[in-house]
Amino acid sequence: MNSYDLIVIGAGMAGVSAANKCAAAGWRVAIVDTLPYGGTCALRGCDPKKILRRGAEIIDSARLMRGKGINDANLSINWTDLIKHKHGFTDPVPSNTEDALSSNGVDTLHGRARFTGANTIAIDGTSYEAARFLIATGARPRPLDFPGHEHLVDSAGFMDLPELPERILFVGGGFISFEFAHIAARAGSTPVILDRGPRPLKAFDPDLVELLISRGADAGIELWRNTTVTAIEKSQRSYLVGVDGSGQPETVEFGLIVHGAGRTADLAGLDLDTAGVEWDQNGVRVAAHLQSTSNPAVYAAGDAANSPGMPLTPVAVFEGKVAASNMLKATTTVPDYTGVPTAVFTIPELTRVGMLEQEAREQGVDVDVRYRDTSDWYSNYRIGETTAATKILIDRSTDRILGAHLLGPEYGELINFLGLAMKLDLTTRQLKSMTAAYPTVGSDLGSIL
């Protein structure tokens, strides 16, 4: 039987970072995946999505400057060429990732892994054993149960479409739906986001979300709240979608339906029960230091772990490194999730770090809410942006940031300053003492605080 110190299941960012770390320490390490190496972020998520967003940014930026010196007549996205540009980045990723692992001494395997015991797995019929396993298989679209659900495409399918249809339905009011709807609207389609609840993007500040919804409406994005899909039927050239909004059923025609209704841990087929590993749809049940609560030979990281970390690639990477360090040193170090920002890359982007206002008030904190409408500030006037705002939550007793919420161009970069301040436990007075290059968006930070 093939024996290793560590076998990593899943060749995304969490798995790759852990495999490299343990191999560098002299362990015999193997990694396996059923899909091409690189993971969701590099191949099917964050990176290619933001390449497509670049085309949408240019269209939107030109439109904002209409009548201000820019003639945007006939400016449009060539979707086929934009997809080719995306492939220029994604296509080399699997071989580059695998080559780098091999050069670091990691054995790279391919196939479907399943546990056959507490310390053994089979990969397409070949048996392997290891002293430790790291499960880093990521997430998959949440299963849907209405008739015709098989007609939906996921985010990976959307980013490989040869062309965009005229009318697109995005099911679910989360990251995926909003980000792709903002791209599709600037690419010439009419997108509709359907959310079964009253408020989409629940993890973000509700006041800023409403501003983003209005900005999206101006770009041609419809939002259907409190609405569910009841069934989907395929016609000759389109899809007939049954929807129910507050007891008012109707049938609407769309050229494409995209799954944006959440994701669950991708653990099906691993036979975790055979290994005595407790798990559910939220991931492998792990202790705070990322070791399985029921099988000490197994660790998990990223979306495959039922940990407090947000489902973000940077979180997966540092969880993979922490898990690797704990395995190597037999320690129980707990990942530090303080100051980790997140962003919805709509146009403009919506960002967050730390608490929501409601969470701070529920905890009884004496919170100072500093809200600023920044839409007419120089940095936004310069580019013609009409929608931008910030909300910073400050603990009055300590002058430290509890949470920060930003909606505006380049605020995806600005949120990092605020995350760093939280990580380093800086006061707002200390943060405002920074002298920034001017004129930059970063130079707005002092006024925002």
C-alpha cells in the first residue's frame, strides 16, 4: 500500500498551501483532486470573475463620463473576446500548480478519493494510507429541489458561455447573483435577481445594500424580492420559469438561469462515515484548531471545514497553513480571523470588515456610527460616480473600529486599511495620523473616520 505522512484531498488554495508547507518540512506528501488543479478561486471563481468585471468596469466608467468629456457611443463588450482573455489566465493554472507542487516534492494524484478506513483511502481503486489527512475540497452549489432545477448553470458555466442571452435570471440574492448581474448588465443583457427573502446580501450593511440596489436598477438590473422559483420548463429557444411572489404565481421567459442560491461543503462521495469523521452540509466538524472532532488523523480547511472563518480564499489559505503547522508541530493553534475583509465586486463594490451595526447594538456596545455620503467627494466626482457611502462603527470607550462598511469605487482596496487597523488594534486617532498620497481614494480615509 502507498504510504504517506499526509494526504491532502483537494488541490485548491487551502490544500496546495498545506501540501507545500508539509513537504518543505520533509514530510512525504500527496495531493489528489478529481478536477484540474488550482481550485475554485483561480479557475471558476474570484480571479476569472474579476477579469470579466474589468470589461464591465470600462463600459460603466465611460457611461459615467458621458457629457463630461467622453463620447461612449458604440462602446460595447465583445463577450467572445472577453472570455478568451479570461482563458488566457485560467488555462495555464492547472499545469503550473501541479508543476510547482511536484518541484516541491509533493506527489500529485488524480481521481476520486474515498475513505476506506480511519487512515486509508482509495483513489479509483488504488489504496493509500497516511498518518494525517487534510480535507480541502471546497464547496459546490447548494442542491435545489424544484422541478427543472437541472436547467440552471453555475458560476463556472456562466463564465464559459460563448455569448450572453438577452434576458438572464439569477436565482438567489448573494455574491454570485449580484456580481454576475452587474457584469451582464454592462454586456448588454437584461438581468433579473430573484431573492426569496426581503433583503439580499444579508451579510452586508442594509443601508449600503439598498444604495447598491438603486445603483444596479439604474444600470438595468431588476430585483424581485420575496419571490421563489416553483418550476422551470425548457422550450425550444428559452426557459419558462414559474415564480411566486407573495402568492402571485406567474410564468416568465428567460434565455438563461444561473444558480446563485448559495453553496455547501463539497464532501459527497468521500465516505467520511467510514473514516469516523463527523460532518454535515456546513463541512467537517472540527475543533477550533481545525482537527476533526471525531478522527484525530483528519483535519479540514476552507469551505470543507465547519469553522468560524468566512468562505473566502484568503481564509482558506491561512486555515490551510494553520492546519499544516498544527499537524507538523502537534500543536493546537487557533486561526486568527480578526480584521478579515470581504467584498461583493459589483459596480461599485460593496465591502465589509467586522461587525454589522445591528450586531454591535445587540452586544450592548456603546457604538458611534459614523456614516458619510461620499458620492460628491472629489474622488468620486472625478470619475462621475453618483453612488458611494461609508459607515464606520467605533467603540466610544476605546476609539477602536468594531466594523467598517464601504460602498464605492476602489473601496475594495480601502477596506484593507480598516481590516489592518482592526488586526493591529489601532485606534481611529492612530489611523488618521497616516499621511496618504494625494489625490487618492486612500486619502479620503481620515475624513471617512
